[in-house]
Amino acid sequence: MNKQNGFLALSPLLVFIVLYLVTSIIAHDFYKVPIIVAFMVSGIYAVAITKGKLRRRVNVFSRGAGAPEMMLMIWIFVLAGAFAHSAKIMGCIDATVSLTLSLLPSQMLLAGLFLAACFISLSIGTSVGTIVALTPIAAGVATQTGTSVAMMTAIVVGGSFFGDNLSFISDTTIIATQTQGCETSDKFRVNSFIVMPAALVILFIYFFMGHGIVAPNDIPSVDFWKVVPYLVVLITAMLGLNVMAVLSLGILLTGIIGLLNGSFDIYGWFQSMGDGIIGMGELIIITLLAGGLIEVIKHNGGIDFLIERLTRHIHGKRGAELSIAALVSVVDVCTANNTVAIITVGGIARKIGDKYGLDSRKCASLLDTFSCFTQGLIPYGAQMLMAAGLAGLSPIAILPHLYYPLAIGICALLAIMLRYPKRYS
């Protein structure tokens, strides 16, 4: 592929960035240009610059929009919307927030929420599942304490990437270790050296930030039956049950408990689920448009062009590690999926590692960490869209408070520049 074709293949991404981010910054208002419109225009442009008959070009876009991973994401959005709204109508969120406020001292709310997100995501190996379980609680606590909802939501998102990056059962961990040919336990050890300092620093930051929070004095009495759906969702998620099964169980429990205590009748339950699913409509459309846009970019050779460009000038081990980091980060920006990014560049990263004598355990750690760093900061990633939808925010509102994803990116970059940890460098 020549240079002109390569840049042309990537230009839909540039159109999206200019139309959404740049115009929003100029207008000083990130609600000025709806992200769904930016994706629509970028998608139309991507189809327009693709060669071939219009029907075939549209088919390429549709193939990406209807890919299995996209449809799975949409199913999760549908179930999450139904569960979150029916739980809210039933009083589950208010009861859980009251329980949280009564158990945790005010100054420990931020740090405690971050620890909970880290522990749950490490246990279940999925950032999306953690966000689904904790975001409504975080938003409720923020409202009750007068804290920023965006900041509380960002704490959950950041903590969710702790487990996404480190968990033994995380998709990213499994793929990173398989593509690099190393053991999961060895990758965990190296990864811990890189990201644990970041987690500890962020934990202390949240602890000191929490000193200014004052919990309300008139905390309502806790109706423990209304807390049961969230407890069951958290426990079953930590036991490794599929996130769709977890959400289905949560929906069933909210219905049973809500019907028994008179929170709603059968029609009210159905209505609450329907309203929740409708509330996820924008996220579902964004997911479809993003999947189609990414597929067209890939079809036109944009991903291959990026890989070829980023691996052209490598000098020494440090340069080789930096190229792997840049490769997985840029591909993640293009695909909005850290698992897909690692799958895409994993084989190339292993070839680079073999050529320059890199430790496979550190290569796997860098792939995973930089993909999580990038995924945690793009406003159109599944995690950000899910969190924003559940909290009723714009993804851009959450971005300034995402300390942990930024911290692991800095630590991973320092690990490359300082050749740390020495034993694996």
C-alpha cells in the first residue's frame, strides 16, 4: 500500500476526531456536536472513499456493525439498561447507597470505591461487568454526598481496568500471554511490578481527596431486601458467571422483590425494563456505527498501514518495546477494543520481541497495559460508553477524572525508558 492510500484509509478516523473533539473544544461545549452525529458523518465518509460498488461498500460497513463482538456488546447494553432502570424504580440503588454510606466513613468513600472496583474486576476479569455492577451505586453515592458524579464514575472505570489488566481470567491477559508464548503467572508478576505503584499512588490520592467529603446525617434506614439484587450481581460476577447471565439474574430478582414489596406491578416492571433499554438506544447506535467505521478502515488497509509505519524504524530493545507500545495503542484507538487490539498486533509484537531479544513476559505486560491505558481514555470505548450511559453523563465529562488509566500509561512508559524491572529487561 502506498503512502497516499494509507493515509486515505485512516482519514475517516481523522474526520471523526476533527468533527467531534476539535469542534467541541472550539465551542467550549462537548454537547455541541453529538458523538452519534460525528460517527454517522465519519461512517458516510468512510463508505464514500471506499472503492467498489455502493452495495459492496455498505456490506463492508454492515459486516463490522454486525460482528459477533459488536452484537455481544449490544446484548450487554440491553440487559444492563433493563437491570439498572428496574433496580432504580424498585429502590435497589437508594438502599445500596444508604448501606454504603452507613458502613464506610466519609473520608474512605473514594478509596473504598476504588478498592471495590479493583477487587471485583480482578476477580471477574472484565471491566464491563465491574462498571455495570458499581456505576449506579457510585452515581447514587455522589448524589447523596454532593460529590461530582463524573468523578465517582471515573473511579469505578479506573478501578475496573486494574483487573482487566491483571486478572488471570481476563481476555486481554489470556490473549497477550498466548500470543507471546509465556505463562499467565509470569506475566502477572511482571505486570504487577509495572502497575502496582500506580494503583497505590492513586489509592492514596483518593484517600486524601475523600477528606473533604461529608456524608449526610439523615441516612435513610436500609431495606436489606432491596439490596439483594446488587449483592447477588456482585457475588455471582466475582464467582465468574457470564456477565449476561449475571444481568439476567439481576433483572429477575428486581422483578420478584419489586412485585412482593409493592414497588411496582407486573406492567410497571415491564415498563421499567423497557424505559431502561430505550435509555441505552444511543449507546447501541454508537456501537453499531463504530463497529462499521472500524471495519471499513480495516478493509481499506488502514490498520496494516499503521502497523507497517510503526515498525519501520526500530533501533535497540528500548525502541522495540516503544514500537510495541505505540502499535497496540494506535490500533486500540482505531478499533476501540483492547482485546481486538492485542489480537491484531500480538503476532507482530512477538516477531519484534524475537528479533531484538525482548523478554516475552514483559512484551505481554506491555501489550496488556498499553491497551488498557488507551482503552481507558478513549470516549467511544465500550467501558466509557457503558459508564456514561448508566451515570447519565457524556463520556467526555468522565475523561478529566480518569487518573488510574493515565497513571498505568505513565508507569509503563517509565518501565520502557528506565529498563524496569531489570530482571525482565
